[in-house]
Amino acid sequence: MSVSPQPRPPFDPELAAALAVLGEQVPSSITPEMIPVLRAEGAKRAPAPDEDLTGGAFVEEEHTARGADGTEVPLLVWRPKQATGATGTLYWIHGGGMVAGTHRGREIPGLLEYARELDLALVSVDYRLAPEHPHPAPVEDCYTGLVWWTANAAGFGADPDRLVVGGSSAGGGLAAATCLLARDRGGPSALGQLLLCPMLDDRNDSVSGHQMAGLGVWDRVSNTTGWGALLGERAGGPEVSPYAAPARARDLSGLPPAFLDVGSAETFRDEVVEYASRIWRAGGSAELHVWPGGFHSFDGFAPEAVLSRSAREQRLPWLRRVLAG
């Protein structure tokens, strides 16, 4: 592991110990030739296809949305068995650096806990991955799934107007981009956007990115790999669409209220803080949490750590407030 070229925030001691245990299983730097390994390791950690993730509280169903170009976008829908009325929905976009991940990944059981607590349906979209499918394929798939769900939500016992769009890491960036697309196309409106350590800026030149080079989870090398897969030679250049990298958006007004969280010791810290600040400057609503000593996706890799439990606990009250309208 290389040494950071400048002073950096320390890792939380409990999370530092978890990183040491993770070791080579989760390398700091992902290069393009490592993408197949990243996908394979993610598949190992994902729940088995026949595993009941809900404790019998939800019905799990597979559905398909069709894009304007005929692309079929797979969706998984979990709807409560014992709903007392029209439910709200958490529309979820998985992480994986734009190059990996699945819509039935390891974060789903935790999301179902939120859904159980708030009487929500959970919808997870399986967007196409880069580099085989560069921008705009991933975000268009996410938008296609969102349009399909809002058109069909009532048939699942859900209120299409009680909707939060969320995602983690690359999925958080895609969630932000999907909300931008919905705003600009006059598409489905959400009550909120839940952006967990979101991947927002292809320019990859922040102070936090340089501080955490070679350290933690998903450093600048990994970020170059992910953005390069999505954008090719355009990554970091002047002509990048905000629907690929939401930090490029010139106007952040008129967006749903946002919840953003990020670790203080991760690559994405500064771009997430800046995105929240720009939402405020545009007159919008954002709740920002910067977790001291947190590395990227720390609550997923070290779920029992005190900091991880604190981070997860803060999301539920926000979801409750925004879904109450």
C-alpha cells in the first residue's frame, strides 16, 4: 500500500482494524484489468438467488422495463405482504464503480429493514455496466426503470407520488443523475434523493482524492478506472454530461431534497460536500453527514462498527420525514 503524498484525516480506530482484516480482499486501487475480479468477488458476497431476504414479510418479484430503444431493463420488486394502505417506494440503484454490482446485492437486506419499518416497497434496478455499456446506457436504464415503476406502482399497492430515489457509491451518482434527468425531462418527481457516498465528479482531482491515494477503499486509481470505463477519453475533459457526472451540472435548483453521507477519510469526501453546498446555494434542501474516520462504504464493509451503526440510524428519520410529505 503506497504512502499518502500529503497529510490525511485518520481512519476511525475500529474501521482501521476492519480495513486491516479486509486486506487484499478489497484492494485500494482497482485497475481496468481487475474489473472481472471485482465482479466475481461482488457476486460471491451477494445473497444467493433463492435466499429469502425478507423473513417472509415481502413478496419478491422480477419485472422488466423496456426503454425507448427497446432495451430491456430488469427490476426486482419487494412489496409488503401486510401493507395497511398505499405504500411509498424506495427506488434503489446499486453501487460498483460503474463497472460491477447487481440489483440483488449485499445492501438489499439492510434496505428491506428500512422498507419494513416504513411500510415501503423496494425496487432495485439492474442497469447495464461499463465498459461494455458506456454512458448514457447506465443512467438511461435507471431512468427507464423509474418511469416504468411510477406508471405501474398503483398495481403493486404503492402510491407513485411517495417515492425516494436512492443509491450508494456509483449508484448514488446514478441516483443524482436520474433525478437531474427527471427534472429536465419533466419525468417522475421524487420526494427525496438518498445519496450514500455518491460518485459524482469525473475530474478526480479533489484534495480528498489526493489525500487518500493508495489508502482505504476506492482510491484515485480506482476512480480513474470507473470513470474511464463509463466515459472513455472524455473523462475529466470539458464535454462531460451532468447526466454522467452530476457534479458537472450547472444548475442544481428544482431537485428533490437530498440526504448525503460520506466518510471524512475517503476519495469522495470533497465532491459530496461541494454537491450539498451547491444544492443549498441553489435554494434547495440537503442534509449532509460527514462521518469522522469513515472510509468509502464503511458501513457495508464493517456493519457492526459503532460508526457504521450511527450512519445507518440517521437515514431512517430522514426517510420518514420526506415520505410524510
